[in-house]
Amino acid sequence: MALTQVKTTGLADDAVTTDKLANAINTERTANTAKTSLEDNAVTLAKMAGGTDGQIITYDASGDPVAVGPGTDGQVLTSTGAGSPPAFEDAAASGAALTGSTNNTIVTVTGANAIQGEAGLTFDGSTLNFTAASGDARLSLFGTEGNDARITLCADEGDDHIDQWNIRAEAANHFVIDQFSGGSFVERLRIGTEADNGDVTVKTGDLLFGTAGKGICLGATSNTNANTLDDYEEGTFTPTIKHDTDATGATDGVGAYTKVGNMVNCNISFINKTASSIPNGAIAAITGLPFTANHPTGQADGFSTCTKPIEMSIAQRNGGLWHTVNGTTKLRAHYMANNSTWAIWYIDDFNNNSLYLIFNITYWTDS
């Protein structure tokens, strides 16, 4: 009977010899180039070559597989760039640890890799507050030699109008306050150094005191009212010769004054003035002083220099002393009668006479 089927069970081990293989297969076997076809996932972990615990498989620059590692405890796997396998390296230093943080506190460095929220330094979006835990609270600005340390104050961010101020300290340690005006900063106030006696210079405008009784203290050893220059004023006023109680026929003159503290010095003149139609028989007066006379207790009224109205017809009245009437803005006069006694000047002596009267008077006031 002819052999038509051959099963593997019918072949003994090693029954198929090389001579029985096809020439192509035999050639590949001899050249060790026989190809093998594997299905996906056909190679299991158990079929892989053994390695070292902690190693990983990657590829080198030639594309061949290579084992990397293992690293040491705490190291991390980092990339070494294209064309180079990764490597185990020490981890980067940890970030700074934040302590003491509360709402709105500003963080400062307190040491190597350490930061802290400062309880006394806060910012809530509009207000910066600094409170010293003890001692002085200080704000220090340091500029390089030849440059200023500046604080600029303005109403709005980017504001360049007249309400912008600049506080600066020059290289020579002058403290200066500038105001933005006309497109640039204009110096308004300067506080000098010890080298220039610490002078305070108001560059523009006046030095004003907004509270009555306050002023410039000139005392070297004490700060009392007696040492304080609290008022100074210059001006003009209109003095008037008249009946002491009746304004009829009054004649105006010219007056100028200087007031320092509560002391007033006045210059009064009536040049080519004629008093007429003033009721006779009453005391002559000059009214219109710039301030009310108010001499201190125990002090005399203010007195003028000795004067004589030129061209008065009454020859025996050689001269007079004008004096303040306390509590008024009025002067009265006495003259030397017959070169022996003082008498009151009456208004009769001024009527219908051409006056040429000039004198100074200094008196006290409390206004």
C-alpha cells in the first residue's frame, strides 16, 4: 500500500536530517541568517535576560538597547539631552521654606533657603504698613555717590501735575523737597548739612504759621513765648485829626506802620493840611491807628517824639507829645505851655491853620 500521509507522531526524534531540508532553509541555517517571526507580546518578562535591580533599559546614541543605573538612594533620573541616555543624578536643592505667613505680610529672606512673612510689614493692595517690634521704625534709602535717594509722591500713578512732590537727598546730604511745575521739578525747600550750619532755605514763597501765637523761636536756651517771633506785619493806614468825640471837619493824613510781635511803630504825617469847621473847645485827637493800644499792666502809654506843628499861629505852643489812649486806636497830645507846664492841645489850635506835622510813635498792642 502506498504511503500517502506522514504525521509528526510517525517521525522519530532527529529523523529529519539536513539533507531532507529545502536548499533555502539549509542555506540560512548554515549562514546563521534564518529569520524568526514573533507575534506581538510573545516575549514575556520571564523570557528576558536577567539584569541588576534598579536598572532601566533605554537606548544609546546608536539606537541599541542599554541598561542605565541603578542610582543611589535619593537620586532622580534626569535627561542628559538628545543622543545620550538618561542618568541617575542627585536631586536639586529643595526650595526655601516659608514660615510665619499671614494675610498681607511681605516675605523676606531670613537665611540660606529660608523665607519668612514679616508680621510688622504688610501691604493690602493700597497701604504699606511697617510696625517695629521694638525700638525705632526706620525707612532708609541709599543712593550711589553723586545720585539721589528719592521718594516721589503724587496723586495718581503716572501723574505729572502740580500735585506731584519729590523728596530727595543729594550727594552732599542736603535734604530737598521739589514740586513738579511747568514740566520739571522746582526746588521748594532745602535743609542743609552741618557743613553749611544746617540752614533751612525756603526757595520760593513764604514761611507761614497756621496757628495763632506760633512762630519762630529765637531763644538759645529756652522755648518760651518770650523767645518766639510770632508776628510781623507792614502796612499803611489813614490817620485823622479831629475833635475827640466829633468827626465833623476831620482832616486825613498819611500813615505807615511796622508791627513786630506786639510792638507797633507808626510814622504819621500831615503836610499842608488845613483843619476847619471842627467844633472848638474839645480835646484834639488823631484817630485811625492800625491796632488797638493795649499796654501791659504797669507800663506807660506809647509816646511820640516831641513835635511841633509848623505854621500854627499859636507861637507859645512850642511842641507836643502825642500819646496813645489805652483800649482805643486814638492819640491825644500835650504841649509845653509858656515853656513851663504841660497842657492839653485843644482842637481850636488846629482850626484854620496850615499843618506841617510829622512824628513817629511806638506803642503796645495785644492783637
